[in-house]
Amino acid sequence: MGKLVVLMVTAFVDMMGGLIVFPLIPFYAVKVIGHGPLWRALDAVGMGGQGAVVSLLVMMFAVAQLVSSPFWGRFSDRVGRRPALMVGLGASAVAYVIFAFAGSLELLLVCRIVQGAGGGTVGVVQAYVADATKPKDRAKALGWLSAATNAGVAIGPVIGSWMQGFGVSAQALAADPTLKFRGPGLAAALIAAVNIGFAWYFLRESHDAAAAHASGKKVRRSGEAVWRVVSHSGEPASRLIWIYGITMGAFQGMTTVLALLLMEQFGVTEKTIGYFFAYVAVIGVVTRALVLGKMVEWFREVRLSRLGMVMLAIGLATMPLSPSIPVFAATVALVPLGTAFTFPCVTGLLSQIVPQHERGLYMGVQQTFGGIARVVGPIYAGFAYDYLGHGVPFYTAGVIVLMTISLGVGMEDFVGEGRGVRREGVGEG
């Protein structure tokens, strides 16, 4: 198999396992709220509400991811992409077993931390794609990779719905409602174990770490790269990372409270939430697999990312205004279209601007800023949902995404309409 095909299959299966359990987290959390020392501590500081607790669980994945991402990116530049990816897959399998037997808020939190630490290898996957493709094809290839992961998003939640209560008697469920989540957790763990075997056998290394080391080019420390983005925010690479991070935070904040909004507005339950995620994911898969490549050819990466951000902003801001499920379906469709046009283009542009020997590092740094946003976004979204109004997180996210478009002004000068490889925006110091 080709490297890109193997990576797409691996990413698809990995995301499918993750989305078996992710849509169930708000419903799992609701059943354990009110019990245990962690909830009592949160309640004592005014964070014991549903929105705040769910936001915490989402946020801790992001915290673990943002801490680990630069490390795994630098590790992949120095040692290789394959070893880093195997660690990430293994962490996912462990996290799903914890989810299956959690039964408490404390263990749900541990599950999210373990999964987030493994999720720090997302930047490594993106660097792998960049290694295997030409600059002009990277946005399209990253779109295909995203299509594969979105296919996992489409299938995973449905499996999670089917597996609830699997192998557990009605009497046991009546005594302990959290047992309904054991089936989805174990199914996700089994899928992850199979994926590890597949990747171990078929996945081949894409980065010649020995040759990079022999060239004498040093990979800067993770902290230096992160600080470079902050201290030189006007550089093209830094601006792309800020665009990715801010937009991701707005999107993740919406995702955090979406299930709560659907429960409140349309009476959606844990049995039906998977179909909403599947609907959004199918749109994302079709767009990234069949539409994105042509759109990149017509608009180029810079302009297409702007179009995507406009669509994403409109979709985010109009979801709470939907009076019915059909109208909601029309507005929410703009979200996967917007993310399909935004994130692959931004990441593809970044891969062209940064030096090849630090590609994994900077892809990891991008994920760190995305992880910070995944922390801030859910915290704000949960607070706003509980105290400012159920629609406020969505309105705010739309406005933030629109404002972020200004960071991409003039980016064409540094990439030659998305086809050049100018590197002035990184800095070697």
C-alpha cells in the first residue's frame, strides 16, 4: 500500500474509535454529576453545572494534547514519524478501556488525559502527509486525510449508539446506569487494538531522521518554537498558527455545548445524538474527498481558507436561531463546509513555509496552539451556556472567526498563490 493510503486507513480507524465514545461524554457526565470528591470540589467553586463539567472533560483532552504535541513533533523530526504515531495509537486504546469501566467523574477525567496525551501526535500525522506529497498537492492530501477522519466521525457515533448497554442486563442497568457505556468503550478499545496491528505491519517511515541529522541542521527546542510564534506574531508562519488556533477554539467551544443545546432545543438523547454527528461528518467527508481538490485549484489555499472561515462563522452564529430540526440541519451544514475549506488549507500553507527539517516540530506547535484554544474555547462555552444564555457561545464563536480572517491579509505574497516555498516567515534564529 502507498504511504498516504495506509495513513488514511489508520487515521480513519483511529477517529472512528474516538467518536464511538466522544458524543457520549456529556451523557456519561450527566449521570455521574452530583457524586464524588471531584464534583464536590467543582461545585464548591461554582463549576458543578452540566456545561462546566462537560467543558472540563473536553478541556483536559486539549490540555494533555497541547502539552505533548511539540514534544512528539520534535521527537518525530529527530527519531522518526512512525514511533511517535504508534505511541498515540496505544494511548487511545488504554483510554477507551478506562472509559468502559469509569463509572465516576474522576476516571472520566483520567480517560480524557490519557487520550489527549496520545492525541498529541496529530501534528506528526500532518508532517507525515507533508513528507509524502509535493507542496502543490499538500492541501488536497490533507483534505483526503481529513475526509478519512471525518468518515470515522460519521461511523463512530452510530456504533456508539448501537453498543450502549451491550451485554448488560436490564436489572444491572437499573442499578447502575453508567454500565450502558461499557459496550461502546470496549468496542472502541478493540478497534484501536486492531488499528495498532495494522499500522505496525503496513506503516512505513516517511522521514529520514538520520539524513536530517547528518546535514547539520538542528531542530530547535519545542519551547523556542512556541515562543517564536508569540514573540514574532507578525511572521507568516506565526499568523497561520494563530489562525488555526483561534478558529479551532471557536469550533471546539461550539462542539462542547452542542449536545446540551440539542437536548434543550430539540429533545435529542444519547440514543439519537450519534446521527447528528454522522450527518455533519458525511458532509465533511464528501467535501474533503470530492470537492476540496477542485476548490484549491480554482481559489488557491489563501483565498479558499478565507471563504471557509466566512462559511464557518455564519454556521456557528445561526445554529441557536434555528426553529426546527430541518432549519438546523441547513445551518449546521455550513460548519463542516467551513472547516473543510479552512483547516487543510492553513496546514498546507504552514507546511510550505516552515523548513523541512522542522516540519514535525511546527506541526506540533500548531497543535499546541490549537490545544490551548481547545482549552479556552470549552471553558468559555460552558460558562456562557450556563450563565449568559444558551446561544451566546455560538454567537461569540461566529464573531471571533470573522475577526480572525484579518490575520491572513497579504499571505499570498509569501506563498505565491499557495504554490511557492518561501520561508522568510519562520526565522532561523
